[in-house]
Amino acid sequence: MSVKYLLMLCLLAFSVEADNNIKLFNAKEYGAIANDNTDNTWGDACQWNGSATVLIPEGTYILKSVGFKRPCNGSKTFHIKGILQAPIDPSLLTDQTWIDFRYIDQLRVNGGGTLNGQGTSTRQKCLNNPNCQVLFTTMNFGFITNGHVENFHSIDSKGGHFIVFGCENMTFTNLTLKSPVDNRNTDGIKISHTNGINISNVNIGTGDDCVAMISGTKRVQISNVFCGPGHGISVGSLGNNDAETNVEDIVVKSCNFSGTSNGLRIKTWAAPLNITLNVSNLIYQDISMNEVQNPIVIDQKYCPEHNCDHQENSHVQINNVTYKNIQGSSATDIAVNFNCSRIKPCQDIIVDNIRLWPYGGKGKQLTNYCFKVSGASYGTQIPTSCI
């Protein structure tokens, strides 16, 4: 199949209006040279007074950076049936984002198609060029309300797959997000300053966190997510910036981890902080681990570059965290690692029915580690709880 160059999104000479007042705008190639208008189709769909769908039909298209950044009249759908490819040359992308949605109410992105970030080829192109920008996010959601993202694939992202910032009431479901494990900084879904997110039935394999929840993330439900490879499902990092706000009311349930470098992780910097910052009301329940390093970890001495002053303490307060019905195999000797802050000890940490064995089942004896943590343990504890 020949590759078409979708260097601008344009309105075809026709559109189809359905009986239910949903108008279809079919976006296709319009010449091989970009002009100044990259979102004609979206502009017309956005101005349509009612529900409208922008269709990316079957086929393979190369798409430069495009932004959909305006309030619209009625619900809008971005329906991807074909394959969209990012340019390998990063100079053809802008603002560290490939596809950018902002300030839209009732946005839907779906269609069963594929976003191919071509990240591996870009990294090879930039290998010997220190000034080459690699980490472009595949799809950014900024200040979206009542959004629904479902039923398509994102592969080989240059940077993260999805960034969610300043949003409220969004659902992500029936998605596949895949990047090579060696491609660093390729988070699956990274969430901040957002209230009300539901993530379900998503298959994620990346070179970074499958899901990362950082500053200002509240009311998140994560269920039936398969994570692996990757760095697990993380809260943080937090505590290195006075502009950060609390993370609270997170539920992670019925998820599977396989071959990840972490499972359920909370990470905060051991750094000075001039504000009160809390991580609270987290529930991890019905989780399966297979050959996972660090299945359960609270790390309040997070320092990825290993160049920190370890005399400093984390000023982030972690409290009211429950781990219930967690089972499977650990690839490291410590199954549960609660390394909390000396000056802000972890409080109300509950472990209930934890069953973790050495990967392979023989030879190793797992242990748990606790430092400056208080709470309670219930039910079966394998290995023995340190709380």
C-alpha cells in the first residue's frame, strides 16, 4: 500500500449528514505540500452546531504535528480507521506533541485504527546528534471535559503515548499502547492536575511507567490493565517542586503485571519542600504479579540519577493506603518495600492477604522491608508482614 502524505487536514468537497444530526467530515490527503492551515477539517467540524465526526479513512498517512485547540459547538469525534504515522524527522514536529487536543467538551477519539509514532527510527536518526529532539508525546489531552478515548492502537511512540493535563471526567478503554522496552521515557498514560479518570481494559507495554499519576491527580479508577514490560503503575514522582498539589482517591483493581521493573509504586523525592503535600486514599486490590521486580514499593528516597543528598528527607506525607489480595511472583528478594520518610512517616498503611513468592518457586527466600511506616496487616502474609 502506498503511503499518502496527510500534511494538512482539509475538508473534502462533500460531507455526510446522518439522520440523527451527526455530520461526518472526511479528512484525506490534499497535496504533498503543507500550507498554513493544518486543521481545516477540524475547524469546520468544530463550528458545526451539533455532533460531528472527523473521519481518518482506511489507508496509511504521514501526519505532521497538528493541534485541535478550541471550544466547539456540540460533541466531536476523531474517528481513526486508518494508520497515522508521525514523521521520522523530528524537525517536522512542534511543541513536543504530535496530536494535540485542548479545551474541548465531549471529545471522543476512537475508530480501531493505529497511531505509529515511529519512535525507534527517530531515535536511530538522532543517535549521534545531541541537539536532536526525540521525546514527542503521541497524543496530548489538555483541559478536556467529558472525554472518551477508546478502541485504537498507539505503537512505537517517540516519547509518552498519552499526556492528560487539566482534564475532568475522561474514560480510556479498549486500547493498546506499545513501545520497545529499551526506548526510555515512553510512559503509557501520564496524568496530572486532573480530576475523574477511568482507565479500563488497556494493554500497555513501554520503556517507562504504564500509568503515571503525578501532581494534582484525583479520583482515578484503573481496572483490568495489563502492564508489561514497563515500570509499573506509579504515583509520583512528587516532592521536588513547591508548585505541586496533592494526589488522592486512587483505585487500582484487577490488574496484571508481567516482567515489569516495578509493580505498584509510590515515589517521592528526598528534597526540601516549602508546602504541605500529601498522597492519600489509595486502594490497590486484586492484583496479579508475574516475575515482577519490586512488586509493592513506597520509595521516599527516589533519585533516578543516583546523585542526591541522602541526608535530606522527603517532605511528602503518605497516608491511608491499602494493598489487598496481591499475589504472584517476585523477581527480586524484597517483595514489599516500604522505605518511608524519617520526618514524614507513612501512616495507615494496610496490607491484607498478600501472597508473593520467588519467581521460579525455589531457591530464594523473599523478605519484606519497612522503615518509618505504621499501619496494620490482615489475612495471609507471604512473606511475613513487617508492619
